Amino acid sequence: YYGGGRGGRGGGGGEGDIDYDGGLLGDSDDDENVTCKKVRKNNRTLSCEFVRENCAGEVQLIDYLSFVFCSLGTVQPLAYVFLVLWLLYLISLLATTADYFFVPPLSLLADKMHLSPSIAGITLLAIGNGAPDVFTAYSALKGNDIALVLSALIGASMFISTVVLGTIILITSVNKNNIDKIDFFRDIVVYIVVVGLVVGICFDGNIHVWEAALFPTVYILYIAVAVIVSFIRVS
């Protein structure tokens, strides 16, 4: 594949061939299956060359692969430390963006539309929080990585339900009288149903169109029930 082609595998390759058996890429049935995921760190020179030759299409805004395998290839641990610090900085940017540019418009829209906090939370806030996940999932699906999409979405919901919720409860004074038992029970039941659907649909390893359509259908029904209950209460 690289250099003089596949000749390196059979021992008849040219001078520029590189044998990838047990090396950079490992075994691959055909050239089209070669992706940037198969780059390894055990050979710095070959890794850098492979990234430059084959991973140009993976670059969106910053070429992280070239940064790790080429720019700081000799001191890769330092590159990982820098990336961790960079990730923390980006997370802080998300926090300030939500604080100054997301929450105020959300509150204004909820007031203008006369939405209760519960309805605003499961509609406007949920859509706003889920929008980045949509783009992340789409980017992963372009690489045909459905496993990453599922683990990321389920992992994000678990993180929000455990770490975020637990942290908020710890740092704020929550009065049990401020929590609507009906709304809380409704949200928990629907969440359990959705997780059950994910497990049941993915259990056989095949996802059909009608099965995928169940998820937005459940959400629409969820919103409809919440709005109806809220309207009945107001009436």
C-alpha cells in the first residue's frame, strides 16, 4: 500500500516498499480498509509518514495526528499532557459559552412562550444540549464507527445523570418540596424505556429503519404527555 505498493508483503517489493506485517498497520485484507485508526506508536518514523500520506482527510480544524506523531513524535508523552490541558481549556470555554450565550436566551424564550421550567428543560434545554452530540455522532458515522456513537451517547447520558446531577445536588441547597414528584417519575420512566429500547434493538446487531424511528417517536410522545399534563395543571 505504502511506497512501492503491496510488494513488501510477499518479499518481492521494490526498494521503497515497507512491510506492514506486524508493523505499522498490521494485517489488512485490502487497501480500502486502511484507516488512520491503524496507525501505531511503536515506530515513530513510519507512523509520521503514514499520518502525512493517509490522514489528510481526517483533519477538521487542527491536525492533532501530525502534532502527536510528527511534531512531538520524540516526546509523545508531552504531547498527551498538552492535549489533556487543551481539552480542559475547551471544556471551560463550553462552560462560559453556556453561561453567557445559552442560558439567557433560553430563559427569555421560555418566558416569551410561557413555558414552565419542566417543559423548557425537556424541550429547549434538551435540544440545545443535544445539538453538539448530533454533530459529534454525524462525524463519527462518516468514519463508519457506530460503536463510538452508541458509547458516546450512552456515556454522555450516564455522565449527566451521575456526575453532573450529583455535583449540582452537593453544591446547591435542594429542597425536596421544589422537586415535582410526578415530573421526576415521568422523566425516570421514559429514560428507562429509552435505554431498554437501545438494548433490545442493538441486541441482535441489526438496526432497521422502523426501529430507528421508534426513538424520535418516543421523544415526541414524551413531549406531548408533558405538555398535556402541564396544561391540565394550569387549567
